[in-house]
Amino acid sequence: MRPEVGGRRGHAESLVDRLHQQLLGTGGPPVDTSAATIHELARIDDPLLPEPEVTSVVEQLQARMSGLGVLEPLLADASVSEVMVNGGGAVWIERDGRLERTELAIDEPTVLQLIERIVGPLGLSIDRVSPIVDARLPDGSRVNAVVRPLAVDGPCLTIRRFGARRIELDAVATPGTAALLRWAVRARLNILVCGGAGAGKTTLLNALAAEIDDHERVITVEDAAELRLPGDHVVRLEARPAGTEGAGAVRVRDLVRNALRMRPDRIVVGEVRAGEAIDMLQAMNTGHEGSLSTCHANGPADALRRLETLVLMGDVALPLPAIREQLRSALDLVVAIARRPDGTRRVVAVGEVQECASAMGAGAGPAPGPVSAAGGGSGEVEVRLLTNHSGALCALPSRAARHVFTSAPSSDWLEAASS
């Protein structure tokens, strides 16, 4: 007896699995995955299968053998921001900021095949000698893969997608804070965005960069090209890892230095995580006002501490007071964004970089007390918070606009009294 409708779906899925394993196990030259070949194999395996189900089997198997197979429907879903395959088994997604487990389960050979399909065209390799790889898909989505022996339970694949839909500042900040950030970009203040992993730093950076005038020449420098700036004159540079022979690497700091020779109006560094920190600060201090960047940190004060550490870890032997002077001179605002328990991303703090209160004297302005961003010693740098605990604007910056033709910030933007 043929299985009825209730069992046909499972029967078709089982047939897809068998044919998939058969094609994977052929070895030798690449197998023919044309519709005609798969149709013939399906008929040989089950001559009595109805034609509509054979067609479905062909479509499913072709999806597995080309592109990203069973992951394609997830990547096509605009609400899915991250896809995670754990150990050649369960598939999880992040949708609207929340983790969900899907009904998909992918075996280890299939995960390895997907990883090879991603990294192969890029000239990268992943094996027991090099078990970690970072890559990106043609749409800009970032890919990380880890295989055995580092991934104990099997290969892990993580794909972070970046939506094509533009996010406005009003979607991630209160009205007053959004107005201040728009003014800061147009006033050519140097801005650093900070937050944890997955907090929305790149999303906020895109929203800030959307306020840059179209006539300005913007050079973006990234470890993996993720930014989608809307301007007409945007030049994108992407770092390159070492090839299979360990040569040919181009670091982010190399690209930052090269960007200075490309006549930029602004430089946007996707993320500062190593020695490029000093190059970014020097670029901001040498006539490239209005530059933007991001770093991993819990808040504005922690972001400055992290930049200090990154510069100290580099190959430029600068004394700490000189580093702090660079920070104080280069950076104007530090914007912190975080992911809330409900999955939404919001700007939670905006801080103004300034000298320590003892050096400035009283009357720093209507803002909460400064938050120290560096330990004791000469040249201490502090952050003066311009927002309250909920991210609402409660003070205006005291630093002047770097663009001389920009008006001063308006007191109409204030939303809460300082506390």
C-alpha cells in the first residue's frame, strides 16, 4: 500500500535525504545536479511516487546541492537577522531580537558542504589545520564557521544578516537624542558607536551615515564589508585575511592609512579592534572631521578605556598621556546602543568627551556628573553624559561644531532634567 497524505511528506523527505547522501557519496568529479538527473534518480528509487511529489523532491534536492540549500528560506526571510547551525544538528535563528529554534536539523556532511560552498570561491580554506574562518556572502552577510577539533560537537556555522531596509535614527533613539545625533553628523563631530555583540552598532552607524551630505566623499574601511551607506560618493575598502600559504593579508590599519591618500571628506571605520585605533584617531586629528567608527564596549566610559588599551597594544610606543590627549582631541561623542530584553535595539547613552572636571573647573554645563574614562594620572579623560538612564536627552554638548557653518544645538531638543 502507498502511504496516504499524512505519511507522504515524511516519505518525500526521506527520499530527499537518501538521494542527497547518494550524491554526496559519489566522490570524484562534481556530480550532475540537473533536474533531469535528479528526476531519474528519484524514479529509480521509487517508481510509484506521484509526479507532483517527484517534482517537489527535485526542487528540494537542488536547493540542498546549490546555494545554501535548506538555509535559503531562512535567509530570504527579512525578519531573520541571524542563522546559527550548531554542531551539525539544530538550527537556531534570531528573529526580531529573539532566539528561536527551527524545525530544521542538518547533518554534519551537509554543514561542511555549506561551509565549503561559502569559503571556496573566496580563496579561503577550513580544515583541521585552520579550523576557523570568517567570510561573507555576496549580500554582505557575515559568516563565521568553526569545525573539528575546535568545535567539539561538530561544525558550527553562524550567518549574521544585514537587512536592506534603512533604519532611521528615530527608530533607535528618543526624538531629542535623534535630533542631537543628526546635528552631530552635520556639524562634523567625530563619533564613536559602542555596544555589545549584536547590539546594533552597524545598524546605528548606517543610520548616522545616512545624514552625511551626498556630495561628500566617504571612504569606508571594514574587516568584513557590512555597511550600506546611501550616499552617491562612497568608496568601500575591505581587509583581506592571509591566504592558504599564510601570505597576502591586508590589515584594517593598512586600509585606514591608505584611505588618507584617497582624498576622503570622511572616513568610516566599521569596527576598531586592534592597532588601527591609533590610525583612526590620527585621521580624525588631521583634517578628516566627521569620521565615524564602532567598538565593542559596555558604555561610553568603557569605550575610551578600550581605545586606550588597543593603542597601547599596538606597535606605536606612545606614553599614556599622549594617547589620552589624542582621544580628547579626536573624539567628540560616544554613543552607546544596547539590545533590550524584548529584542529591540535602543541608544542608551550619549557621552561628550572632555577634560577631567578638576582641570576644567566648575560650570561644566547642565549635565549629570562626568563619568571617568581613565584612571588617575596626567591627562585624564572623562565622559560627560548628555542622556539620562533611559536614553532621553537631558543636556547639550559644550564642544563647538567642527563645521563652522553649522548652527548651535537647540535647547528645544531637551527631554528630561538632569539628575
